[in-house]
Amino acid sequence: MEALTQLGITLMVLTVTYLVGSAIERRHFDSLRKREARLRAFPTVTFERLPEGWQVADSGLAMGSTVVSLDYFKRFLAGLRGILGGRVRSYEPLLDRARREALLRMTEGAVADGYDAIVNVRLETSRLASSRGRGKGTAGVEMLAFGTAVKLVRQP
């Protein structure tokens, strides 16, 4: 009887974390889409060299980072996938959200500082180990986006 109670509690916790985590993820994706739409015209490119005709008046470092964590339900699914092997689909939205958020933060910062574009954009990621279980598992992921922000010479 006690085992059934514990199983019921575990299933309830998994269900609640799934529902709450899904709602938070949906809201974040909605926010990302709206912010990306506002910044669609701002050039953010991986070119190492400037396009022909661009004359730079000023430049600086543009950077944005974020840390995103998995909810308990997705951690549970990833743990099962770790045992069985194969594609860990529960991590894919996590990385997508982190990448898009870091790029948006970088771009929003450059716009706020009066830059006209960002070139040579790069992404770096790092896994944040869980504090439990001697660093085993993933508590989340940090994504860093950086590039060279440029102010272009304005033609009279």
C-alpha cells in the first residue's frame, strides 16, 4: 500500500511539473517570437568580413547570455533516454530557447547602445552540473552569444 502511495505521489509530481513546465515554455516561446519580430530588420550575421560598402564609424563588443534549466519531468525523460540511448528530444527546446534568448539579449543590448549591426556572431554553450549527486546530471545550460557591434558611417 505504501508503495502505491509513493508511486501516486511521484506520478502527481511528474504531472504537475509537466503542466507547469509546458506552460512556462510556451510563454517563453511566445515572448521570443514577439521580440524576434521587432528586431527582424537589425542585421545580426556570422560574416567575418563586412559587406562591401559598409564603413564603420565605431565598434564594440555585443554580448548576451542566458541560463535555462529543464523542469523535473524533462529531466526524468532525459534520464530514461540516457539509459536507453538515442536522441534526447527533451533537451532540444531547452537549447532552442537558450540560443534564441541569448541572441535576442545581445541584439537588444546593441540596439540600446545605438549600434547598426552585429557581425562575426558566435555562440558558446556550457552545461551547468547539478549540485546533487556529485555533479552528475544537468541543472541547465548557459548560452552565450557574442559578436562585434558596429555603428556605420551615415552618408549625408
